Amino acid sequence: MRLFEYEGVELLRRSGIATMPSGVARTIEEAAACAATLGYPVVVKAQVLAGGRGKAGGVKPVQDETALRASAASLFGMTIKGETCDTLLVAKAADIAHEFYAGVTLDAAAGAPVLIFCAEGGMDIETLAKTAPHKLRKLPLSTLRLPRRHEILDQIRLAGITGDTLPKITTTVQQLIAAFFAHDCATLEINPLAVLADGQPVALDAKAVIDDSALKRQGMAKTVAAPAVTLEQRAAAAGVNYVRLDGDVGVIASGAGLAMASMDTVTACGCRAASFLDTGGGISCANMAEALRITLATPGVRAVFLNIFAGINNCAEVAKGIATVIDEDKPAAPLIVRMRGHSQEEGWAILTSRNIPVAKGATEEAVRLLAARLKGL
Ligand code: GDP
Ligand code: MN
């Protein structure tokens, strides 16, 4: 579960990492009261789960109450990557001397958590990872013992940090690693990790993803964190695994492996997946309808590919779910369904009666058909 910045910041604070004093506001009046307590200048930040918020105009420094009210008014209701902002973080403005990047995340290739540190923090770490990957220092971490201080310090030194900053940042990164493990994180990232004009390191942003399987142990409930209902939350409520991507084909498949293979096929046919949705086994008609609605609501989706292999699932249930959406919502995006297995004839008949193309053969065949239709749109 991804936490909002204000929750992530709280997690960092509890782990001993310095952050700017801040408060949470859900109305313009609350924002004004919060800023008055903190003292100007402050920075007003849209609380959305999507990345790239700063670039999208979701972070606004303000000098006085007039500017604060204007910024808060423009941020409330603002949509960033399909997410509407209804909460603001009001933080005391920082006098920044340097911005670094520090994060711990699960690295699938290394099969371990990895510390990533970079002397060039700020908003464009993703670009840097592509254009100048050598600038990212990486240290694979053991899940059995925390790294020794000198191992962390070496990485930070190799990233080019010197002088008084080196031991101070090392301490912060050490706290970050301990927090990652203590809170069962899948990702815990500070970008930027700033050094202020007075030399003190301060986390100016927090991105925390808690391992869903550890929520109970962490005393968290999946629904508590987010006030607005996101597509991710709807997916969780429907019991399906959903990940938003940035292409144009929504992929729904019965099983994570089939979903990944489907995405590969979509890519091989010259398209890109807009979302990944794994229905799991035994999906009901109602949850199938919700899965399709979530996929259709994903920003960027122009077509949907459903790849269902029904063993525990039932093709008729799946088809009824799809038919509900076709009948009630009349989606504009074309759909192609490849479906085989339990009750397939019944399922095919339901879909065919709604003029939904059904592929009975190979995945490639279905995706090629979809790619051709997309090109014609
Ligand atoms: P993100 O784009 O969603 O990652 O938003 P961040 O919270 O990381 O903010 C984006 C950028 O805004 C940072 O890299 C900083 O350069 C800047 N920023 C954030 N907080 C402050 C602040 O208190 N003072 C100043 N001067 N800049 C800030
Ligand atoms: Mn950031």
C-alpha cells in the first residue's frame, strides 16, 4: 500500500529522520491556520499518490496568506494523473543548499532490497537512472543484518559527498534503511533529501510503500490511508491485483503469469500496456464487471485485452461481468477477449451476442487483432 506524503513523512519522523514542520489541511481555512502556526514562507503540496507531482504543478512555495489562499484554491480539486487532490500538506519552507536522492526498494533482479543513493536529487531521478545510471550508487542489502555504517558511508562518498555532509547524510541513510525494515516497506524513498543552508540534512518528501502482506503487523488497514477512492482502492475492494502503467492497452488476465505474458505480447505487437489486472481465481460476475470498469477508467486506455484461462474461474461468470459493463456503460474503447476453459461455450455465446470479438486460439492472434483495430482508430 502506497502512503501519502504526509503519512510517509510521519513514518520518517518516527524513525528519527529530520523533516520540515508541517500540517495537513482539507480546506483553505485549515491551510491558512496551519501556515499561520508554522510561519511564512511555507510550501503547499498536493497529496496525491502519483509521482511527478512537482512537475505537474502540485508543489507551490508561498510567501504570505494571500498567495497561500490562491495556491490552496488551485490545488484543491486539481487532477494529477487522474487523481483528484483533496488534501494538502503545508510545510515550513526549507532553505535548500543541496538536493540528494536516497531510497531503499526491492530490486527484483538482485532478489534483495537495495539502497540507492545519488548526489543529484530533486525531481528527475527517473531520467537520470536512464541517461546516467553510473551516478546512482547501489548497495544490495541483506535481510538478515543491517549494513555497517562504513558500508553506507562508502557509497555516499563514492557518490561525491564530502566534508561535514558525509557523516550527516550517512546517519540519515542509516536511519532510512532501519526504517525500511522496521516498517515492512517495499519502497521507502526520500527525494529530495536536502541539506539546508545551515548544513542540516532534512527529508523534504517521502514515498513509502508498505508490503500489503504486512499491513496487519504494522497496525494499518488498507482503507484508512486514503480519503479519496482511487482505482487502486477499488481494485483492492474487488479482490483483484491492479497496477497502473502508461501505455494504451488495458490488460486483464486470470493470473499474474498470464497477465505478464499478455503484456509481453502486447509489447511485441507494437502497443504498450496501460494497466495490469490479475483477476485471480474464482472471480464473480460483479467483481469482473468492476475489474473491467477500473481498467476502462485508467488514464490513457484506448483498448482492452482480456486473456482468461478458466480453471478455477468460470467463463460464463466472466462473460456475464463483461456483458454487464457493455450493457450498462456502453464503453467506446474496443475490447477483445481471449477466453478458454470451464464453461467456455456459454461464455463465448454471451460475448458474441454483444458483438464482442472472441479469440478462441492463441494470445498472439488476439493481440494482433487488437493492435490492428487500434491503428485504425
Ligand atoms: P515531487 O515532485 O512530487 O517529488 O515533489 P517534492 O516534494 O519532491 O518537491 C519537488 C521539488 O520542490 C523539490 O525537489 C524541491 O526542489 C522543491 N521543494 C519542495 N519543498 C521545498 C521547500 O521547502 N523549499 C524549497 N525551496 N523548495 C522545495
Ligand atoms: Mn519528490
